[in-house]
Amino acid sequence: MANFFEKRDRNVIPNWRSFEKTVALGELSNPKKSQKINRITFSLEEYIKDWENNQTPCHAGDLISAAISNSQVEIREVLEAANFIIHSGDSTIIQKQLAKKLLNCEQEIINKTLYTLDDFIERPNQYFIYTSINNCKKRISENPHNFINYIELSRLYSIIGEKDKSIKKMEQALFLNKNNRFALRSASRLYAHFQELDKAHDILRKNYLMKYDPWLLSCEISMSRLRGITSKHIKAGLDILSSKNFHPFSISELASCIGTVEFYNGSMKSSKKLFRQSLVSPNDNSLAQAKWITSENPLFDLDINTLNLENNYEALTIESYYSKDWSSTVKYAERWFLDMPFTSRPAWLGNTVASSLLDNQELSIKFCKAALVSHPNDPLFSNNIAYSLALLNRTEEALEYINKAHKTVDSRINTCIKATKGLIYFRKGFWDIGKMYYLESIQEAIDSGNKKLSWIAILNLAREQMALRSTNKEEIFNLISKVPDGEPEIDLLKQKIEELYRRRL
């Protein structure tokens, strides 16, 4: 039995992308309308010397990356390096885009992915990941003081599930520069990704910049909520929101995260006001949060198509899902995953919709295999692959994957694994063994109080038994009629069984 996507809480934690893309999306610009925040000035002297001694696109790229990250873009050598990159035939596309961004000419954001789900599954070690890792290591060897390269290497390691290496590179980046917005937000997201919430929170709340930079303050408030505590800095955040000294884009996430806190505190009027403020000039993160809140609760009307926003794949996925546009849901879930392939949530939703609502088991398998690149030991993705393979009657392959889905302390996972074994044995013709596994999983779900899981197991067993000639189909039909409606996956599964029942009659 597949474990379906669960509608759990969403928090406004930072999205983590490459430095170049983060710059292109405007998330590293000066947050205030006029004056700069009080920050430690990061010296570019080493980068400038390296650029002057090595007139190459690589060294020029390192210099302008450091300059943008530290708001020092008006230095003569930085401008010379940017011009050099634009006119050099050896510069990469990403380097030229970054240089154009710095010089305020022709701002372009790559909104199309450079690869597909198939590429990510079949060729991760040929170009998209491992080649990028090797290139990043080369840049570090040429300039070991550029903290941005360590952050990118950390992100790449997280994509292939190398937790220890990913954390080590992030720690090296923080050692080189612990007072930088990009470094702090990236590190916080990394630690949260690996469930080290204390670290994710500590690096923010212990940094003095957090009180002045709305991008960091919003992250601290969200991390506090993720830990189940109330941030001590919500009042400081409200003061920033009411000061009118900041650009609406720079306070979008801050308004969104405090709006979320107010929503769950029951202050609907205040929450609605804050979310509307977050949507004056949103980024993809604050837009997705607003769409998620309004999809679950009609706080206010929100049509995301009226906002011309780049990279808003998550919001489009959420909107498509709640609109029951399943084809669009899997399309946007794929783009969302490819935008941030270290996170499992888009793959999880894509897997559920493809398997249960579109009956596209091949696509469902692709989502799960893609997620296993960054989560190689996740038993639920292996379980869901086995489930889809069994539905395709590829039982030997299904057995291989279900054997990889090891037992855990999570009873929900063990229940799903047991039910999937039931399906596999039904499809292999061992009906008694299959029924035994199903009944055990149903009882476990009931004992744990997970009604939805028990209903899904009952429906899966009913479908398999309905296909047998020797069973009492009317008794089975009466059983499934007691399963309540309301969940799209359950409703469609019931509908399929009812159609099968009518055909058998």
C-alpha cells in the first residue's frame, strides 16, 4: 500500500538555490529603500588581487559573486570584472547572467529547467550533479577563501544525500563568513533539512544581523515555530513591517511568517492584513505560503495568475492540487522538485497524484526514484515504488524494492510496508498470504488510531479480492461503502472498486 501525501503544516523557511539564481531572484539585494543596514564590511582585497593576477572568467566570477553577496558592487575592479565576463568568449551562461545583473543590463532569469525527471534519475553522475561537484571543488582549489563555493558544494552534496559532507562544507563557509545573509539562510535551511533544528535556529538568533535584516528575522521566526516555540523577535518584526523603511519585496517573507503565527493563534484579522502585505511584492516562498493558507482556509481570495512571478512552481502545484487539476499538479511538482532537488515534498506529492489520481504508475515510480537520489535510505519511497510495480504486475521487481524498505520506529511506515507485501503476494497468486498481510496492516492502523490508513488498506484489499471469482463481492461492496468520502485518493479508489463490482455482476 502506498503512503499518500499528507497535508501537514507549511513554514516560511528559506528556499535554497544556487547563489547565481538567488541573486537573479533579487533575494540578496539591499533590504532598505535607501540606507544600508549596519553590517561588518567583508574585504574583497583577496578576490581583487586574484582577479588582477589571473585574468580569467573563473576569477572574475568569484570577484563579482563576493561583491554582490556583500553589497560592494560599485568598486572599479568589480565593474571591470563584470565587463570582462560579458565580452569573454570563455564565460559560462551563468557567469554572464550574474555580470549582467550586476551591471543592471538585461536581467534574465532561467525559468526553464536544464534537465528533466528522467535525466535526474538516469544520469545524475554524468553531468548534472557530480560534474557540478567536481567543478565546484576546482573553484575552491583555485580560490579557497570564497565562501560561496563552499555553500554551493554543500547544496550539491545535500542533493545526493551526503549529509556529513554537506554539513562540513557549510561549516567551512560559515567559518569564512558568518555575517552574510546568503550564508546564514543557506545554513539554516540545510540544518532544518537534516532535522537539526537547534542548529538551524541558533546560527540565526545568535547573529546580531538578524535584528536588522528582515530576510534573516523572518527565518528566525519560522525556525522558532518549527521547533514549537514562540520567537522573542515578533515585535521587532512588526516594527520593521510598520516602519515603511523597507522595500515590500524584502519584507514579504517576514509578513508571511508572522501572518502564519497570527493565523494559528486565532488572530484572523491580523493574519489577513499581514498576508496581504506579504503579497504586495512577494517572492515564490511567501506566495506559496499564502496559497497554502488560503487553500486550506478561505482567509481571502488569491489568484496567483494575477502575479507575474518567476519560479513560483510550488504555488502553482498547490493551486493545481486543490483545483483537482491532476495533470497540472504533476507537471508543476516536477518543476518544483527540479528547482530544489534536495527536498522530498514535491516528489511526494507528485508520486501520490500520479499513482492514485492519474493511475500513471510509471510516472509515480519516476518521482520516487528521483527522491531516492537525495533520500537513499527513505523506506517510504522504496515502498511506494514497490506498490506501483505490483500494480503493473512486475512482482519480482516489486519484491526487490519492498525488501529495501526496512522497518522503522514509525508504525505508520511499517503498516504501509506490510500492506504492500499483501498486494505483491496477491498479484503473485498467493492470495491467503496476501490477505494475511492486509488484515494485519488494517489492524495495526486501527490500533494506532490512524483511520485514514486503515481505510486505504481496506480499499486496497477489497480491490484485490474483487478480482477473485471465489469471493463474496456483495459483502466486499457493503464493506467499502462504510469508508467515508472526502479524500481525493480514497474517493477515486472507491469509485474504481465500485466500477469493478458492477462489471463483475
